[in-house]
Amino acid sequence: MTGHDAIDTSRPHPARMYDWFLGGKDNYPVDEEMARQLLQLNPLGREMAKSNRAFMHRATRWLGADAGVRQYLDIGTGIPTEPNLHQIAQEVAPDSRVVYTDNDPIVLRHAEALLRSSAEGLTEYVQADAREPDEIVEQAGRILDFEKPVALSLIALLHFVPDEDGAYELVQKLLEPLASGSYLVISHTTGDFDPENSKKAQELYKAKGVPLALRSREEVGRFFDGLELVEPGVSMVAEWHPELGEVVPVPDGGIIAGYVGVARKP
């Protein structure tokens, strides 16, 4: 394990805000305050967080059952909530191996307490920043067999990596060492449906020292360049294989402003 163990409570952290949106207790006043401000701009904040998790569950089920994936690298894990990715993966195939990565020490503490693997499988946690792909690859490579397919899961992560921080290059670097037949799983917030409030949300994040890059459908699609998209391609969250699990209901006329996609490395 690497990284610093000091928890910064002076500014909000996306993982802890996500926890608050999901009804968790592992967050600080600074996280709640920011989350409540965001709810004023988009009252569907809680539904967005839940929809992301529901998509992750459906995608993991599909990867395990339909694509035969047995290894997962989940970056930007967030604070564990039940059921987590390894529980879904190991429910489908008990011998699945899962590596979680996050940069917030509070996530590490909860991961150590909560991430219990099946007897046949393996669940490990690496503390590293998403912007350190070489570090992640090196540590994950000790646990996962990169000669065999791996599902790279980037759920609600890339909208915190602006273009100037090399978001597209980051994804390429993470995919590079993975075997053909590996998969990329992304969920990403967008400003396509409410540009005005989306801009206000970006300003709010920026004021707290957190970058927010809201990408269009086309820009999200660019992350999958060179890969084979699984049907239905880059889609709205609720449209991605709703038959595989929960789809979070939203009030009439409400839109979960995000895109998701799963693609195979040829």
C-alpha cells in the first residue's frame, strides 16, 4: 500500500460526497455542505449516485456472465457500500479477482475493514491516485495476471480528470498493459442536458479546488477509440442493459445527466 494517511477535511472529496449522496455516514461537514449546494443545482444528485452504482452492478454481471471476465481493476473505488463490485463479480464467478484503487485514506480504512473476498477469489486494495497510471499498473500487476483479460472499471471518475491533466492519455496508459479481450467500463457526468446549471456546478467545484470536466456524448465516446463497443454503445445510464438488474427510478421528466459505455479491447 502506498500514499499518505492524513485525511484532508478542509475541502470536499468526491468519494465522501458520493457516500453522502448514497446515504452513508463516512463523510464530513465539508462534504455534506458541498453536496447540498449541488442538490440545489440538480435535485437528482442522490439518484445520479445510485444510478451509477446500479450501472456498475449491471455491467459487472454482464462482464462475469456474458464476457467470462474473472479479473477487475476498479479505479476511483469510493467508500465501499453493499453490494460492492467484488461481491457482484464473485457472485457470478467465485474465483474472480478484484483490485480496488482510490487516493483517499478514509477509503483505505473502510476497504481494509469491509472488503472481504470469497474463499476462491481475491480482493485487494491499492492506495494510489488515478493520475498515476504507472503506479497503479505496477501494483495491480502483482495481483492480477495481465496476460489474461481484465475489466478496467472507471465509474464516475473521469469527469474529475480535465483534458489538461491528460484524461484520454490516462485511459490509454491504463489499457496498454491489458491483454486483448479486456474491457473498459465508464460512467461519466455530462452537461448536455442543463448547460446553465452544469456550468454553475463546475464553478462550485473549482472554488473548492476540485476540477470538474463535463463531457458531451461524443467526448465520452472518444475514451473508447480503438475498442469494440458493446451494444447499445455510449448510452444514457438507464438504457444500458436494464434487464440485468436495478434501474433507479427518477421523477417524471427527470434525466440522469450521464453517459455510460462498455467496450472490448480487440
